[in-house]
Amino acid sequence: MRILRLAIIFSIITMLGACAQTGVKDEVLLADATSNSTVKTVLGFVGEYKIEEKNLEEDQFNARVSVIFRNAEREAIADVTLKYSKIDGKWVLKSNLLAIRNVKVFNEPDLVQSKMHVADHREYFGFLFCDTECPKDELSTFSATDVELVSTAHDLDIGKLNYTLKEVHEDDYLSENVVHEVEGNYSFFDGWAYTTKEWTAVTSWKLNGTYRIEWMKNGVDNPQETLYEPNEVIDNIRITGELAYTRKSDKTTDVQNSLTINFIRGDEAYTLQPVFVDRGTEGYDLVVKYGMLENEAFLIHYEFCGWPEKDAEMYVISVDNSYGEFTKTGQ
């Protein structure tokens, strides 16, 4: 009998101790979770709350409450972490933090947004480059097609996608094909955000044909010129072959050049391959070196925004910095 009494007394003491250490009640945890300042900003969503973890250690009590926000467009799973301290025998909430764990998107995003990202985040020179003297909205000679969707890979269950987008630009001299690899990540509060992971721009020169050079057009003379006379003409310049210039977001470049130039100056006939040079913000050059002397050469120059106050065009420059008109006369 005595042993039975002791067992009963021990059980009562254990139960009282357990009651003293139960921590924060579930209804309080749920009320505190719903009062989280971030949760309050989520309007128009159905919220589901579930107590996932509770941890009591002396005068500290922690809990994790999962929350599901859902509407017709998306669903988010979040965790509210609650931390309490016991002060004067009462549990006092010390921190109340929400972290989004996963966002599920029910519908594919508007493709226009990723196209706008491409338009606003171009990082390379070419048709799309222009300095302050030639703003982009004045590039009237460029007939760019719409940005085209090439492929899509996405996992809307975790709010991620990858787009391959292409744009093509052309003028009378060049065509440029640019492929963008764009990554999208969905934020519950801000929607889709896009990042260009990489891009490749291939610029092809449209030079096949017959051309004419007239030096120092309209009688503009350069007293420093050592080779070409004012209004001197080099006619029947024949250009064949291909030139493709590739630039990538990792800063690597590649030139595939099979161009051949044939022309006659004086009594000499020349057949040679021009050398491609990227001048950065100044444009592109084809260096035509045809004689042994230093001044027996000229540059066929492509200017992004034109010279001198024109849209993009091509002209020639001598070693002594004289200018000449470069005109296509036949196919």
C-alpha cells in the first residue's frame, strides 16, 4: 500500500511538472503566426496554418508554423519561426519571422516581360550600341524584328523558367543575329524577375558585290595626304566571300573570314584578304593593305551611328586620315 501511495504521489508530481513546462499554447502560436507583419501584407490569399515543430528548453520556447498562401495565380509555402522567452513566469514573444520556402506558379508568365528584359539589358556593341550623340530612338535605319521565342524550359512548381530568345537586326551592310539565354525566378511578392545568363551575337557582313571608292569627295582636300588625290576613283572593286564576327557574354570572340578583295590601282592588280578589326565604340574596320609602302592601304570603316551626322554607314579612310565615299555599284 505504501509503495502504491508513493507511486501515485510521484505521478502527480510528474504531471504537475509537465504542466509547468508545456510552453506556449497552440492557439497562441497560431495567433502569433497570423499576426506576422509580412503575413498581414498578403492580401487576397487563402492562408492555411499548421504547427510543424515545437521546442522547449528551460526558459526558451521555439516553434515553426507552416503557412500556405494560395490564389488563382500562385501558391506559396512559407515558414513562420516564433521564438519566446519566459519573463516573470509568462511567455513573451521575442521574434516572429517569415521565410518563403517555395512558390508554385499556376500559369506561364507573360512572354512580353522577358522580351522587355532583353530590350533593356543588352550588353554588347553592334547594331544595338549607340553613344550619347546618337540616341537609340533615332536609329531610324534599323529594321529590327520582334524578339522571337526559340525554346522554353520551366518548372512552374518551383517558380523557375529558362527562355531562349532571338533577335535579328539588319541594315544595308550587316545583319546581326543575337541569341539570349534568359532565366526567370518567381518572387511571391514581386512576381517574375529575369536575368540574362548568357548571350551570343553573330554579325555577318553583307559585302558581296562590286564597289567604287572616290577619295576626298566634294573637293575636301587633306594637305597631309601622301597617296590619294582629291576625287581619285578606284573602280570595279570586287568583294566575295563571308565574314562572321561572333561575340559572347563571357567576352570571347571569334572571326570567320573568307573575304577576298580584287581591284586595280594604276597598273597593278591586287587580290587579297582584308583583316577584320573591332574598334569597340568607334565601329568596325576592314584593313586593306595592298602594297609594300605604309600608305598603300585603306580602311573600309563601318560606323555605328554614321559619319558625320548620318545613320550607320560605310566609308573609307586612308593612312593619313583622308576620307572617301564607298559605294556599291553592282552585285
